[in-house]
Amino acid sequence: ITRLGLVSALREEQSGLIEAMQDTQTVTRGMRDYVTGKLWGIDTVCVLSRIGKVAAAATVATLIERFNVSHIVFTGVAGAVESDVQVGDIVVADSLAQYDMDATPLFPRYEVPLLGQSHFGSDKHLTDRLTEAANQFLSGDLENAIPSQDRDTFRLASPRVFRGLIASGDEFIDSQARQLALKEAFPSLLAVEMEGAAVAQVCFEFGVPFSVIRTISDGANEASAHDFMQFIDSVASRYAFGIVKRMCGM
Ligand code: ADE
């Protein structure tokens, strides 16, 4: 990695990392602060995209075109749509799709028009590295990183790392019925969020290797708004910090 672009949607998903950077400089562009510097020895640009596919796409295009990042990592939280996947588990995306893309009857449902594909694969090497970092974090750092009270609250007994399909759309999924519909459309789907597949499309178009790693904050059901708020308030940034630190080899 010659220059890493590190993106999260919300401050709560990235706090700690900017403080860990050295020689920082902040450049404001398109209503976002891009913080450049060294993160555990790696030349890095940290930025918050805000929520949604357009916000993520604009942020990533700027990282690539103006900040010349060589790799992009998106960290944050997601809702689980697979019963095996629990709050506190980590999902690393092998590929991503936009579940709200629908240009039928002009193009097949979910296919991004004129790109001829619905699924965008993450960079294998970077994704392997993040999967390894996530496993190291869960097995070695979790107990120190998360206070026992929070581990009890979220029942973080022995969280696991999953790898597979993440789907994105401009919608917060908070009902069992919506979740079921998404699972029917994408049978192998592990988690849903609101940015990853937009990052994936832009990185595909620019030929920039990327990876998306998400901690499960909720079950994409009727309780998800409450669970999401509680999770990002207390533990989301600790996961992101711990995983990225391991990814940097620390
Ligand atoms: N991010 C975290 N939880 C989510 C949910 N339930 N729906 C969409 N994005 C999310």
C-alpha cells in the first residue's frame, strides 16, 4: 500500500484513527475533511463520507482523483441478514451489489447499466489482509479493546469473521419483511449497509483495489434503529481502530 484511503460514513465509525495519525494536514473539499498523514507508518488519507451511496461515491472519487490513493478501505457497521451472523461479528466483503438498482426493463434487475454487472469483487489481496487483521483483533485484542460491560450488553461472547456478499442501498433496513425480500433476491447475502457497493463501483471504474469491512451493529429488523444507535455510540470505533491497527501490522 503506497497510499491508503480510509473511509467511514460516520465519525463514530472512525474516531481514534485520526488521533493516531502523525504529521496530519486537513484539506476540505466538497464539504468533507480529508486528513492526510502517517498511520502506523502507512501514508493515509482519512475521511468521513456521510451516509448513502452518492455520498460514498463522491468521497471515493475525490480520494482517487485528488488524493491519489493507491488502495481504499471502507470500515463501518452493517445490519445482518443471515441468522448465523450476529451483532459483534465482522463481515468482510468478497463482493458487493446495489440492491436498489433497477433499470428494468432496459437492463436486468440489479445490473449497473452499461457496466454489464451487478456484483463488484473486492481486491483479493487487501481483503485477505483485512480478514487476517479482523481475526487477530477478535482473538487477541477484543477483551482489552471493549470494556466487559459493553461486551455483556452486546453479548460479544466469541464474535466471528465472515466473508461474502454485502448489499448496499439508500435505505436503512428495519423490518423482517424487507430483510426477507433482500434475502430472496440475494440468497448468499450476509449483511446490508448504505455505502459499500457504491465504493465498489467507483473503485472498479478507476481500477483501484478496495476492500469493505463491516461490524454487525443490528439484525436489520424492527430493533435495528435502537441497536444501531447503541452500537455506534459505544463500540463501533473500537472495532475499526483495532482492525485497522492490525492491518497496519501493529
Ligand atoms: N447499517 C447498519 N445497520 C444497517 C441497516 N439495518 N440497514 C442499512 N444500513 C445499516
